[in-house]
Amino acid sequence: MNSNPRQITLLKVVQELGSVSVDQLADKLGVTLQTVRRDVQRMAETGQLTRFHGGVRVPSSTTENMGHQQRVNLNADAKTRIARSVAAAVPNDCSLILNIGTTTEAIARALLQHKGLRVITNNLNVAATLSANPHSEVIVVGGVVRGRDQGIVGEAAVDFIRQFKVDIALIGISGIESDGSLRDYDYREVKVSQTILTHAREVWLAADHSKFNRPAMVEVGNLNNIDHLFTDAPPPEPFAALLAEAQVQLHIAD
């Protein structure tokens, strides 16, 4: 495809942000929604972009996630709103596990005013944030530190988490596929996440709209493993039916 200058700029915006809505693209490029939709359609057909409900993202790899800073920037406003919604539902004086992910890092920031929390995490970014709260306690999982995002993975992490049973696991995920499977990229991280699912009385999943229909290689679990889903927009089909079947309580952040 011979891209025109506008389409080249559009592609650069999506590559910088990772994911962006059609409305945002129209605003950034100073063109109509119809023009953006036409460009997006053509670029999706040639594999330059991947479409999802209401927007586009860079083409997904099933084997490798985006870089940490790119994920921090990706739908940052949505993650902040989700994090506030989660924090509003978390009571004081309870035990939590937070796993690896930029959404759980946003949740950690939103929990800074809570009191009496005991937080277990395999995410050093979460630990660094919540350690600033003098009214809560942070327990860091042992294991191998993954340098690219400060996540802790490996068998030692799995063994450490098996000691505990917490009130709530607050987890993020890389993708939720249309069969209801929860997916991620690093099998070592997945082993830790699977252990977290079985060592919590309730599991709360926080995932922005771009995670729906996003493929990844390794299966963490299924929507049946989740009690609450916090997101920023109504999920596309067929997820409403899947959530109802799995008896997952859906929370849409304001």
C-alpha cells in the first residue's frame, strides 16, 4: 500500500500510543471521522493496523508483549478510571495480591489512601508505590526479577504465594479472547498468575477495552475464574453473554 502523508501520520500516532480511539485520531489529525474510518479500514486490510470496537491498535503479536513504557501510555486515562473504581470497592483492613501489569500499577496508586491493607505482590513497581503508604504493609514475592518491567516470576515466586490465602486478588491480563480464555505472553508469569487465582477468596480482573479480543500465546485461566471484572467501556460481543454465563459481576468505570 502506498500510504499518503495523513495515513503515515496516523500510523505514527497509533505506534506511539499503542491503541487509540477513532475519535482521538480524528481530533489529532484534524479530519472528519469518516476520513479516519476510511483510512483505518484500508490500513487494517493491509495489516498495518488492527481494529477493535471504537478504535485501532498496533498489530498484536501472540508471542511478545509491548514494552513497559508503551503499555504505561496505552489507554492511561482508562486505566486511571478503572483503578479508581477498583479502589472504591476495596475495603480497608483486608489482604490483597496484585500481579504484574500497568493496570495493577495504576490500582496501587489509587490505593495509597487506604488503611490496614496487607498487600502481596510480584510487581516491584507496585511495591515501590504502596510502600509509601504508612498505614499498610507490603510483602514482596521472591523470585527472578524481569528487568524490562520489574515483574517477579519463576518457581520461587509460585512457592512463595502458595503460603497465603488473601481476601482479594487484583489482577491484570494481556488479553481476553472470544472463548472466554484469559491470556498472557510469558509462561513463567502465567504460572505465578495461575497460583494467585487459586490463593484468593475473590478474584477481581481489571482490564481496559483494548484487552478484549486481544490474542496472546499462554492461557492463564477463564472468565469462570473471575468474580468481578472492572473495565472502562461495555465489552463487545460475545463477552456480555460469556460474563453472564460465568456469573462475573461487571463494573464500568465512570
